[in-house]
Amino acid sequence: MEYNVDLYDGLDIFQENPLTLILKQIRPRSSVLEFGPAYGRMTRYLKEKLNCNITCVEINPRAEESLRQFADMVIIGDIESGEWTQQIAGRAFDYIVFADILEHLAAPEQALAAAIPFLKDSGRVFISVPNIAHNAVIEGLYADQFEYQESGILDKTHLRFFTRNSLQKLIEQTGLSVLDRQATHYTNEMTGILKKSSVANTELRELLKNRENPDVYQLVYTAGRAEQAGQGEKGDSEEAVPEQSDGMDSVKIYLDTGDGFSEKTAYEKKYDVSGGEIYLELEFPKAVSVNRVRIDPSNSSCICEI
């Protein structure tokens, strides 16, 4: 499946998503082995902003031309075949990235294990996966709902599902230790999983609110060799993204053009939060019929008066 992402929109490092959470941990001029980069949205940032040396393994041959603009080496092939290991034999990388990849594999533990020999002793492995234990999924199951979607936690191309515990177990089975845990957070409504027609069970919803991290949407874990355990480890709870430190924030606007809210019809607008009251004028595409608009006013923890 190919996602409709405009590579040349660039990548806003202040936007909350697994790619930015990973990129903030990568040092400039490092060596990176990136699995499943698609057309190279993260790859471009690694090259243009961080000046990294990047090797990509991508299954889609149509992405090769785009990737070669930014990657130093592009290997087209199936991650699970293992043939890519022969082309990088003898090399070692500072970072290995599996950003939203393992859930698409039949045997993710084998793919992860195959990559570890190419990690430097002090290197890091970054893994992001959707969290199947999100409250929206649980509420849906209670109402006998489990329907695949075009994207998100229940993406129809996902072969494997993960929770915090199962992801940790997968990492530890390969001989690595979890060094850092982060996450993105979505409300039930933002996931688009629950149908409008479903009747919410008030008692169940109140019970689920008391769960630890009930709105964790995607898990973003950093792993390293076992001897590195304890170096920067955060513990068992996924923390929200740090607040902006440069006085900037962003509002995210989702447009429903007939298929509901999704990332495909969303855009962001940055603004300065240091000046007090903020006035934003939003423009919508004239050629698109917009049924509904959803506005997420901040990318940080805050109190908004609208």
C-alpha cells in the first residue's frame, strides 16, 4: 500500500508524530540504516538537515528514484527475504530505524534480529508501531466492532498488532534492551475507529478512562544492546511529546471531504505563542468540497480559550 504523502512538503520537526520523535534523537553526520522509507520523507530530513549517511531498504521499486536523491545507498527488496544483508555485509550503523514497519511484516521478530548484527555497540534502534490497546479499539470490540481502515491503528495492511508489553517482549527477545519510551496521543474521536452509530457505554468509558495511558496512539521505543540498559531509560509509562521550547506552536486542521477526517486531508499552521492573544485566519482549498472541519488548536499541553 502506498500512502499519499507529499515528500516535498518537507518534515516539520515540531509536529508530533513518530518520525519527528525519532529524528530528534539522531545526531548529525551519523550513519543510518532505514527500513521501509517509502519515497523518503524521513530520508530527506536525515540528509538535508542532519547530513547523515543513509542506507535504505525499500520494497517498492517505484520509490527508488526518489530515494536516490537523498540516500547514499538504496536496496530494493523485501525486508523479510534477508537478501539485503549480503549487500551491507561488514558494515555497522549508528542508528537503525523501523518507523511504522514491523506491523506490516509476517515475522517482525526475524527482521529485527537480522538487523541487529549491523548495529554498532553504542548504536540505537528506533521502532514505532500503532498501539492496538487504545481505548477506541477496546470500546469498538465491546460493541462488536473491528473494521479495518485505510490508515491508522486498524490499517488494512497491518499483519501484526502490538501493545506496550508485546513490543517490549519483542525487543527483549532479540537481545536488545528498551532504553527509552515515547508515544503519540490521540483521543477516541481522532482515531476515527468508533462508528457514529455505536452507542457509547457510559460505565465502560468511565472505567477505561482510569487505565494507564488510555489514549496512546503510537508507541515509539528506543532500544540498544543489553549492556546499555539504564542509560536514559524512562520507565514503563509513555510520556507526551515535550512542549515547544522556541516559542512556536502549531494548529492542525482536518478537513472532511466526504471520507471522514484523515491525515490525507490535514494541514498545519505554525504560530508564535509568546505574544499572548493569538488570531488565526484559516484558508480552505477552493476546489475541494468540505463537509466538516476539525481543529486541533495546539501541539503542546495547554489551556485554550477560544
